[in-house]
Amino acid sequence: TSAQIGVTGLAVMGRNLARNFARNGYTVAVHNRTASRTKALVEEFGGEGDFIKAETAEEFVAALERPRRLVIMVKAGEPTDAVIQEFAPLLEPGDMIIDGGNAHFADTRRRERALREQGIHFVGMGVSGGEEGALHGPSIMPGGPTASYDSLGPMLEKISAKAKDGAPCVTHVGPDGAGHFVKMVHNGIEYADMQLIGEAYQLLRDVAGYSPAEIAEIFRIWNQGRLDSYLIEITAEVLSHVDASTGKPFVDVVVDQAEQKGTGRWTVQIALDLGVPVSGIAEAVFARSLSGHAGLREASRELAGPQAVPLGKEEAAAFADRVEQALYASKIVSYTQGFHEIAAGSEEYGWDIDLGAVSSIWRGGCIIRAAFLDRIRAAYDARADLPSLLSDETFAREIADAQDDWREVVIAAVRQGVPTPGFAAALAYYDGLRAERLPAALTQGQRDFFGAHTYRRVDREGAFHTLWGGDRSEASA
Ligand code: NDP
């Protein structure tokens, strides 16, 4: 017998993805650099479906039906190149290599170009949902040649998560690096969501005076409303968890230094290159790096702060409602920024990404899955060329309703010295877009003053320069 699909790289993600294919009735060839992992997988889970164990690359390739579909699930970066170099010479034109790791989309573009010359279809495929998702149904973001999706798509649709309306959480995102790009921005938005939730928690604790267990209850209630999402749900779980060895809230015994693997940072780096303001995502990445500077934080502990004024019981409850508004409004802004980045990437690289389809496949399986994504899809359904999520009537109205509370929350945070870079940056973005006039006019004047960089006028076409060092008359540039 031969396998319809093969998976090489059998750490947590690859193993679970292979099991997911097998549980859905596919015969799966499995391979790993270290053969013991392959053996362990088949010994432990062989009963779940049809696996073909391959020890060598040659055996692995020989086990696959043609055209071959070979999924790579190894560490992103050089290991992925090493594995491609190992397998590509064994493949034939028409075969498909699918990279399910967290590759940088620029690497995916490079690999796709190189393999295309050999006639091999290279599919850079973003996978979200962690190890549970990989096993029970992830959100899948494949890029690569459209033709490859004809044969691969139905298999992915089978193993993917399903949204509440039953739609599979997978779509052909676009050519070459489009899938990995969208996965990258997904992770950037995930960083922003987590930061905003963290700020809400900190405010409820330090300003409203609630305990972690009480905050868990608040999050549980929020999870029944418009904030209904996986991240809010697990936040309640984490906050209500009590450490067994000390009896303290779990959140109080964890070192408060957040780690990162890089996809959030990439989202911001690429946004800088594309000139897209993703301030909320950037603040989330910076907040993690600030938390990690233990020495700097220790040295700064004595810096002056405001006198904290705890709230009374009723005030605290009212404040919690405001925080929900601030969190929701800030969340709209992060998604607005993330989708802007996807639109800009799509434009830059000619990917023609369907933003509505992207929001649709994030509705299930992935870390940012949320009821909210249905509304984003509805916004793009209503108008595919929506210039910004904030231009959608529903979102605009919701933000309008939230803005007074949102501002109050940021004011309270500033007054009480609780850092809320996410809430504040989102609000500044909103006000920046709304502003009739921005101080950018002054910036242009300064640039013209020191560098003769010229400026445009509101009342006439053309570029102008003022003779700042002379009689200050204006010249056409
Ligand atoms: P790791 O990223 O820890 O990678 C381990 C796997 O890579 C092992 O199978 C290992 O083989 C293999 N490997 C490493 N270097 C080489 C090499 N030079 N040649 C051949 N094989 C090599 O595993 P994960 O399962 O966590 O992740 C797999 C991919 O999926 C990564 O790209 C990751 O970023 C991505 N991903 C992970 C998610 C997660 O939640 N963990 C979520 C979404 C994507 P060996 O056993 O021989 O060491």
C-alpha cells in the first residue's frame, strides 16, 4: 500500500498532525530525523489509523503515492532548508512539499521559487492551534500554487477545525508566501489580544482591587458576551488556578517575564517595512521585552509613582464594565491594524488575499478564535473592499459607544500608574485616524526647515520650499 500523505518531523506538532490525517482515514507515511520518535508514534498511536513507518528519506518518499504530498513539520529556519535539501532530489515534477512550520514568509518565497524550477509545488502552510489544534483540527493557512490546492485542499478541509456554521477553517490564502504571511499576522494579533487581556487583568486587580479568582469570574461573564473567545476562556482558567505547593493563586507564583518565539516581532518588522501602523501589536511585543529586562526593572523599582487610590465596591463593579468596553474597543483596533497589514502585504506581493476568507478561517481551531471573527467576516461580506475595519458601520458604532469608557479607563490607568500601552496605543490610533488635522503639518515644516525636504500645500498642487535661512519667501520645488 502507499500513503496519500507523509509527515516528516514528529515532535508535538508533526505527530499530532500525522495522527489527525490518520484518524480521518488517510494512510500516512511518517518519518523523523531521529528514528525513535517514528517508532514511538506508531507504537503508541498505530491503532488510530494506517501509518507507514519510514526510517530513511528514501523509504519515506517511496511510501508516498504520486504525485507525492510531503509535509515538513520541523523547526523553522535552517532545519527546514536542510530537510528540503534532503528530500527535493528524491522527488519528481508535480510532487508537493508542504511546510507546516512557522517559516518566515520571505523564506517561503525563496523556497517556492527554487523548487518551482524543479517542477515541485511548494506550499508554505501556516498552522495554528498548538498541539491540541494539530490533533483535533487546526486553522490552516496554506499558500503556494493554486493547482496544489486542488488536490491538497480537500484533505486539509477534512483535518481542519470547523467553524460553528460547519465551514472548514482552511482556504487557499494566495501564492508563494501568502499563507505564512497571514499566519505571521495571526500571531501578531494573538500577541495584541493577550496584551490587552493582560492589561484588563492588571487594571481589575490594581485599580478595582479584585482577586485573581474574582477576575476569573469577570472573564467568565465577559466570555458569554461579545468577547467570547478562546483566549478569554483560558484566561479565566489560568486566573482561577491555585498553585498546589503554596496555595497561592497560580498567577502569583509565575515569574512575570514573558517569552516570545519571534512571529510577533516579525509582524512588527514587516509592518515597519510596509509602512503600516500596527502600534497595538508593536506595544504587545515591546511589553513582553520590557517584562524580560529583569535587571532594568529591579534597578527602577524605586522610581516615583502616583498614590494609588483603591475603588469602593460599587465603583469597582462600574469600573469593570468600563474595562470591558476598553478591551473590546482596543481589540477592534488591533484587528483593524492586523488586517491592514495583510492588505498591504497582499498588495505589495500581488497575492490578492480575500480578507473575509481569512477572518472566516480564524473562526475555529486557532488561538485567536472568537465570536468576534464572525463579525469581521460579516463586515467584509458586506463590503469586500472595506478600506479599514473601522469603516464598517457596526464596528464604528460599537467604538463610538465604547469610547467614553475607553478614555476613562486609560485616564484611570495613567492616574494610578498602571501601564496600559495596548489600550493607550489603540486609543491614540483611533484618535489619530479621526483627527481633522495632525501635527504632521508641523513635522513637514521642520523637515523643510532643516533639510529642505519640501512640503505640499492644502490649497495648491505641487511641492514647495520656504527659504528659512533667507527672506522666508516660498519657492516652488
Ligand atoms: P520543534 O520546533 O521543536 O522541532 C522539532 C522537530 O524538528 C523534531 O522533529 C526534530 O527532529 C526536527 N529537526 C530539528 N532540526 C532538524 C534538522 N536539522 N533536520 C531534520 N529534522 C530536524 O517542533 P514543534 O512540533 O513544536 O514544531 C514544529 C513546527 O511547527 C515548527 O516550525 C513550529 O514553529 C511550528 N508550530 C508549532 C506550534 C506549537 O504550538 N508548538 C504551533 C504552530 C506551528 P529530531 O527529533 O530528530 O530532533
